[in-house]
Amino acid sequence: MDFTIILQAGIASGTVLLFATIGELFSERAGVLNLGVEGMMLIGAMSAFSATIATGNPWLGVMVAMLFAGLISQIHAFIVITLQADQVVSGLSLTFLGAGISLVLGEGLSKAGTVSLLPNFSIPLLTLIPILGKIFFTNQSVLVYVGYLLVPLSWYYINRTRPGLHLRAVGEYPSAADALGINVFRMRYFYVFVGGMLAGLAGATISLAVSPGWFSELTTGGQGWIAIGLVIFAQWDPIRAAVGAYAFGALRRLILDIQGPLLLLGFNNPFYYNPYLGFFLQMLPYLFTVIVLVIGSREAMRKRIGAPAALGNPYVRGERGK
Amino acid sequence: MMDRSKPVTKQPSSTTEIPLIVEMRGIVKRFPGVLANDHVNFELKRGEIHGLLGENGAGKSTLMNVLAGLYRQEAGTILVKGEPKVFSSPRDAIKSGIGMVHQHFMLVPSQTVTENILLGLDEPRFIMRLPDYDSKIAELGERFGLKVDPRAKIWQLSVGEQQRVEILKMLYRGVDVLIMDEPTAVLAPQEIEGLFTTLRAMIAQGKSVIFISHKLQEVSAIADRVSVLRRGVATASGVASKGVSRQELARLMVGRDVIFALDKKPCQPGDVVLDVRDIHAENDKGLPALRGLSLNVRAGEIVGVAGVAGNGQSELSQVISGMRECKQGQVLLDGDTVSNHSTLYGIQHGMAYVPEDRTHVGSAPNLSITDNVIMKKYRKPPILKNGLLDMKAATKLANELKQAYDIVVPNVSTPVRLLSGGNLQRVILAREISGLPSFMVAVQPTRGLDVGAIEGVHHLLLTQREAGAAVLLISEELEELLSLSDRVYVIYEGKIMGEVIVGGREQDEALVDTIGQMMTGTPLDQIQKEGVAAHG
């Protein structure tokens, strides 16, 4: 087994998680938990594939995916921001809604044949870096490079710009932000939309780049949930989110590839001879997600790991005595 | 600066030479069921500190929230520098040069001082070079005597420092009129002096200050002129503070002469009931909140814990009541260890708990008075009957308690969320006291209550003391502690700085000074060594 090839594929696979994680991170930094990532990714994957088949232009597919997923996210935004309903319940139903819509509209797409994919290319000089050059900069999809740019830009935006300052304030202490003339409601709608668009991009990354095609709900295979876990793991920081996303991308590839060869490090490969062990391995990322979510849902723990203080709470204006 | 020899009368604006910067005329503001401001007039001169006095709920904050653009008045006009203004948001008010520092700070804890001050401004446009602004803010702080590190995160700052950030936030926005809502409620005596110095520096530089308070002595110490509100009506507007006695102001505030001293029998302490030995505990963030704290309470005495908010008082009460883990040390109640047991264990050993958060910890808001008063009794007859709740007996008990504790409601099936603060506190005290506790811990039992209700609560606490119970009273109101307690411990950063005996020295200025120094972190033995205060 050539590990650089596995890692190279892992980075591509991690880019899916990266987009979804950063999107959810923006939404949560503004104080809105959106458990509908999986649904929005399905919408994105389906609409990207569908639009690309119809037009032959994968770039148009990406744009349609982002727009469609972004619009779907506004249902959640309306329910939790304007109607002030429970964010967990609304987010879960968004997942079901997204899955339902994409399965119905995507009916028959799996037999529709192949589409023109987004281009892959290498970055000239950077490929020459030993090992890393091959893993990060050789024959990767254009979206992988977009991912590299998104991470530092997100960090800089959140921590070093005026809108980023406002974003953090809205998620930490919305009444303070409101008192200083920041429109909390508009900000929250906007960042839920950003989260939706990035989830849509994550879906498009699957269906147009990483594992092209439409395979109904197996297309995303629960990666939206891993992204939600990663946000907590990342402690709401884009850089840590990138580390987590790529690590999990690589892990997913490794688990797939490890079941292939007859020999592993010179021994009979137990994962080849016993496929159930492979299934167990495939389960591990989700087990991690469950554990992280359980830990992250404890109030005391959330404070300690730096969750946005207003995460999950609807903002109600002008309550007397507050 | 001000002519302080004028007689104590209302001064019509036309006779003053100093221009008015703010004029409010006939302000009316209603809340459901309350007329918070009833045709109130208010005038502020340039370069003055104007005290706005009144009891809790008198409508002071409402009036100022109207001026600061947070509320919209139903009738009346606001003139700023002679021009009529309509404010639809605090932003509008700030644009007209009026800014307010609220009692509860509006600061984002995870952000730095500079970030908090820049929040909501149009400048910088996009990229924020914090170091540039850090130095600007440090300079501004220098000018007004507001020392605070611009790079510090808000959660690292003391309450006094946070207040300075709030003031800086307004000064940075260039306000001419600063409204301070109960600014001293959260400060230690020495910090109050610092605040006063700042306010004086501000008026020396041409700003004007409105100082909202219910504390007479503070207002007469700092204000040039005073206005008084009672139940939404102005009972005095703009009288020179030098020419009016405290008694007169008190009468204007409450409409009757206040009794400052409580009827308290001499203390006859018995055995030690509560013994807290060297306890350590963490706060919700996992940071140390209590660091080796010891104290004891004997039967038949009220022991106070004084301190500035956030020095471990909440954690102390939670460890004692069993609601927070005790990392080290132990809490003994009549010789039994109750720390790190269930709360039920403490209750069964005679503990009563009047928590800080009345509406969520002290009661279940949507349940009836009956349900709330049986919460500690339903395990035993007469409420428990054949393994079931006997609601008849429960209602009977609730009605008895309603009578005995003077809970003013039509009937006991009313959900407690509909009760006023005073009535709710009586429900909680009724539940706790009727269990005949040997020990009671009460945290901020009178916060937010009006004078009548406060008197009632004080009376109930003294009754407990006379019945031979041990009472631990944790409060931020020094006056309350001094008038009720037999001894007072002072807590600072999770440690006890010292213990003073109060009995008979309620009015002793030296005692207050000693406590004040301990509240800001000077241990008692050091104070005594320096001979600053004469203790015992």
C-alpha cells in the first residue's frame, strides 16, 4: 500500500467534510445550531449532479447546489430565528426534508450516466516538495484548492475583521450586539445561509469530484453528522476544523483501502478475510461523532471548550429586566 | 462650578444661567399593568452630576431607558440642546450624545476590551488592526482616570473594571451625557471612590452625568442636584443636594419615614451547626472558585458573607446545599458530612436553602403554589398517603402557609411565575422555614424586592434566628448584612479575608471601612497590622 496515495485521496475526501464543517461553524458562531447539514448536503449533491447533466457545465452545477442548499437552510432560519422554535427539532426535520426532496427529485439520476467533472490539476512548483507535494498539490480537484484558501480566509474573517467581530458578538451575547445597533436577526439569517451554501458545496464536491455520481442517500453517507461533530471537536475554530476534516477524510480512505489487499504489513489481512471487521471500522467515525456530540451537549463542558455562549438560544428582543 | 447655596425648592429652568443639555417633558410610559412614568419632567444641566433617586420599581430606569432610546414613551417630548428629538434605538440616542451604562453590563465575555468598544461602530470598515485601537483606547482611559488593559478579555476583568469598559464604550462614541444605572451596586467601597473620581473628571471636561441610585448617602455624596421618583411620579426635580437632608430625601422616596434599624434581640449563640472546613470548588468554567474556605455558623445566630459579586458566593452556597462538587475539604452539618452528598441528604439533615435564582432554582415557575410548597414534604405524611400524594392535605397546607406567610394571591393553585418577586420569595421562605430547619443558607434573599417585601424577609430571617436556627446570609448589600448579622465573614476570590463581630456596631464607619478593604482583597490581619482600622 502506498500511503501517500491514500492520503492524497484522503485530502480530497476531507474537503467534503471541510466545506460542511466550516459552513456549520459559521452558523454556530452566529448562535444557530443547524443539524440539517446532512439534508443540505444531499440537496447539494443531487442538484449539482442534476444541473451538470442538464447543462454539461459542472461550474453551473456547483452554483445551483450552493444556491439550492442555501435556500433550503432559510427554512430552518425562519423557524428558529423568526418563530424562535427549538433548533434541534427544526434541524433534524431539515435533514429529513433535504433527504426527501433530493431522493424524489434525484429519482433516476443514478442511471443518467456520467457527467463532465470539475477539473483536476497540479500546482507547478509545490508538487516538488517531498511527500507533502504529492499529497496536497498533485492532481487534486480544483475544489480541494478552494478548500485550502477557505480555511485561512475564514479564520481571518472571523478574528480580524469588523463583520467577523459582529458575528462573534451575535453568537456570544446577542443583546449586547443589539444594544449597539447590530441587527441580530439579519446576521443570523445570513450566516445560516452561508452554512447552507457551504453544505451545498460539500454535496457538490462529492457528486462532481470525489466520488462522482448520485447514489441516493448513500451519496453523503452520514458525513453531515460527522461535520457537526467536527465543529465541536474544532472548538469553533476554522484551523482546527481543517485538521479534523482532513484527518477524518484520510481515515475514511484508509478504512476503505485497508479492506482491499490480501496482505497487510506482511500478514494475512484480517479485514479482507472478515468483512465484518471492515464494517466495524467504517462505523468508527460515527462513533466518534456520537461521543463528541454527547460531550458537547453538556452545559459545563460546552462552556469549558468555548462554545458560543448563545448557541441554541433564540434571541428575543427587549425582554424587560434583562 | 455650581451655586450650591440656593434654597431647596424646585427651580424653574428659566432662572438658571447654565444651559440645559437635556429636557424631558411630561414623559408617560406604561407596561402591562403598570404606569411606570406618569408625566415626568426631568432637566439636566451641562457639567453637572444629577442624582436620580427612587426605590426599586419607582420608574428611574424606565425614564432613563426612554432617554437612552431603549423604550419609546407614550407621551411627552425630549429636547436635547433645545431641539426636540425622537429616538427609536440606543444608536439614535448615542448620535445625539446620550449614552447609558446599564446595571447589567452588555459586554461580550470572550472578546477583548478593545473589541467590545469597537463593536457596532462603522469604523474600521473591514480589516481591524487591533493594536492601533488598543493605544487609542488606553489614551482615552488615561484622560478620564479609567485604567483598564485594552487587550484583556472581559471575563478576566473584575466587575469594577468591566464597568470602566462600559463607560469607555460610551466615551469612545463621543457622548456628552452619560447615564449610569445603579453603578455602585456591584462595586466595593474603594471602587466606588474610584468611580466618583472618574465621574468628577468627566464633568470637569464638560460632560454631564445622570446617576441613578436608591442609595441616599451616595447620591448626596456625588450629586450636584437631585431628582426623586416615587411610583412613577417625580416628587422632586432638580433640587440642590447640599440643601436637602437625607431624611427629607428618604421621605420623598418612600412617602414615609424609613426605620433604619431593625428590632434585634441580643445574640445568644449555641453549638456550631454548620462547619465548613477548607473547601475547594470550581466554577462552571472549571476554574477554581473556592480556594480553601472555612467558616462556621452556630445555632441562634445570623452569619453574613460579604463580598463583591462573583467572588465565589454562588459556588459557596451550592457546595453547602449539595448542588456543586466539593473538590477538597468538607461541609459538616451537626457533625455529619453533607458535602458531595445528594441535596436530599442535606434536606434530611435539617438544611434549608433560599437560592439566589428565585425563579429557576428556588421554584418551578409553571407549577402552582401548592406544588411548590410541598416539594420538600411530599415524601412524608400527611402529604404522602398510601404511596400517593394527598392533594387535599397539600392544598390545606398551602392555604395555611399562605395565611401564615402573608402570600397575597387569590388562591394557591396560581402558578408561581405570576407572583411578584416579594410574594415568590415568601412562598420559598414558607416552604423552607415550615420544614423547621436547623440551618438555613439564604443567598441575596432581598434582591430586587421593594422596601415592604424586604422588611418582611428580614423579619422572617430574624424569626429563624430567635427560634434557634443557624442562618448563613450571603448578600452583596452591606447595609443588609450589617443590620441582620451577628458576625460577618468577607469573601474575596474564594477565600475568607477575615471575620468581624457586628453586634451593636451597625453604624460604625471604621467597621465598614475594614469590611470594604477586605472586599478588595486585603486580609484582616494585614489591616490590623497596619493599624488602619481599629477592630474589636
